[in-house]
Amino acid sequence: MWIKFVGYWYAEPMSTGPSPSIVLGEGLTVWLTGLPSAGKTTLAAALEKRLLAEGHRVEVLDGDVMRTRLTKGLGFSPEDRDENIRRIGFVAHLLSRNGVIAVVPVISPYRSVREEIRELHDGRFFEVHVATPVEVCSERDVKGLYARQRAGELSGLTGVDDPYEPPVSPEMVLHTETSTLDESVEALWQALHS
Amino acid sequence: MWIKFVGYWYAEPMSTGPSPSIVLGEGLTVWLTGLPSAGKTTLAAALEKRLLAEGHRVEVLDGDVMRTRLTKGLGFSPEDRDENIRRIGFVAHLLSRNGVIAVVPVISPYRSVREEIRELHDGRFFEVHVATPVEVCSERDVKGLYARQRAGELSGLTGVDDPYEPPVSPEMVLHTETSTLDESVEALWQALHS
């Protein structure tokens, strides 16, 4: 068995943040965390489209783009991952406090740095756990990372041989393995407008 | 004589960009380039205050703050300086295209990377050369850098033993050695509203 499942089951959490309806128009960071191929980027793009159509200012801070523009030279050690996420969180904060909805689809495996970014945001933070199980992610394998890990060409893959710490109290949990993309985006959109 | 003056004189340039009045309310990057102690940060703070009072969204991306939040680990080699400026320019671009006035007081000694950032901005770029002569800067010496350079504790100081390439066609040139702070800010504010 090549998959070591490092996630764990947890109860569906209650929202602990402020009602996002208060701040959506005034800027908010929507943070999508989850395993590789969980569907974060796809969700982000679909959400961006809907929010732009409503007239909001939206920026998607994609992890891969950020790694070339903002965090070049950083690797995938725990320290480098944290610094990567910290910088993206800093930029999301600058945007969200200026009326922009920053949508951030990044693995962001470690809980402590996500909590650090939540605190920086002072309420303007909506954390979504894209909780697709690793078995489903490894079948989708959008970037071929799971295959490369199996072939021994890559190590340190989050959720397989590197830890993923799921959020304890995210504002939302999405199960993309049992919902269509449209359903997931609709649920997310509703939650942001409720 | 300990100062090697690496700047040079130039004719007062004409504006080559679009009229900023078109885009001020829709986001703009105001890029303040010049030697250490030229007055960039002071000007940025005073401009921020006036623009905030007018109801604009404003972010000052200070070089020193950015070096801890965005570009930690980068040094002062030409490559590192360029990467530092490139990242700040990228963030300013994200802000300015979302309706924010990004005010960026950074030495940014090299012309080519400033031009790269100008192109990225696609018109939303207002470059201000804070053209305080090095003799005046070294007397002000807000951070004690010139003294440390003279004492041999520091090398690679822009304008002294490291090059500064003044803009060829900035939107504005400010001479803080012959104007008060209020006069300089007023001139800058007027130019942004003309």
C-alpha cells in the first residue's frame, strides 16, 4: 500500500469567525486549503467568475503563480513552506483590507501558520477546507504529483509522505468527492452571502 | 573626498505616461525612487495622509517593511535588489489594478527593473524621482548609513559606492533640498489631480 493517510476524521466544525456578509463588500480573504488535486484552484476560478460578475474586486493568489512572482527560491521544507504561505497571506491581507476579495487556493499544510494569517486578517478571513480525501486526490492527480511520488521521483508530497493538518474550525468544509463543482461553488457563494 | 557622486545632471523630463487624473480613483502606483535619505518615506507618509483624507484607498509599501514581510533573505547584490523591487512592484500592481493607490518609497536604483514594473502596470504608474543630491542626503543621513559607509562599516551604499540610475522620463521630479515638505507634497498632490 503506497498511500500513508496522514489526515484524520473530524467533526463538522461550527463557524467561529464573524459573519462574512458584513465584510464581503469591504474585502475578505477566502482561503482554500487542502491536498494537491483537492480542487482548490478549480473552485477558486469558479468563485472568482461569480464574484466578478457581481461587481466585486477579486484577485486569485494562486500558489503556483506566487511561487514564481513572490516566493522564488523557496523550497518545500517546513520553514520554506511557512515562509511561502506567510508572504501570500501578507499580500492577501493587503488586498482584503482594501476592499478586494482575495481568493487563495494553496495547500498550506500547517495549521499554525494558517492561524497566524487568520489573526493578521482581524476578522476578514474565511477559511475553507477543501476536504477531498487523499484517495480521490491521487486518482485525479491533475499535476501528476501522486504518480511521481509513487514512482519514487518525488518525496514530501502533502497528504502522502508529508503531513497535512486539517483546520480545526474552518468557516466551511467542502466535500468535492460527493458534490459537483457547481454545487460546491454554489454552497461557497451562499455561505459568503448569508 | 569620501563621496563619489555617481548620479548626473539631466534635463527636467516631460511626462510620457497617461494623465493620472484618469486613473487616480481607479488605482495607481506612485513610485518614489531616489537615494537613501532623499525623503521618499517622509513624502510617502504625507501623501498617504492627504489621499486617505480624500477617501482614497491607500497602501504604502515601504522598502524596509517589505524586506521583512515579502523579501526576507534577499541581500543587496544587483540580482537581489532587482528581485526585491520586482516583488514589491508585483504587489503594487495587484493593489493598483484593484482601485488602491499604492505608494512605494524604495531606492530602486536600477532603471531596467523600474521600467519592467512600469510595463507591468499598463499605464497605472506614476514615477517620481526624489532627486535630492547625495551631498544633502548624506548630511540628513536619517538611518546613519552614510556615516557607516564613511567609517568603513558598510559598502554598497546607493549613490556613494553603488550606482543609482536616475529615471529618464519620470512623471515628476522633486527637489526636496530647495522645497519644504509641504511644498513637495502639494506639488505631488496637484500633479496627481491635474
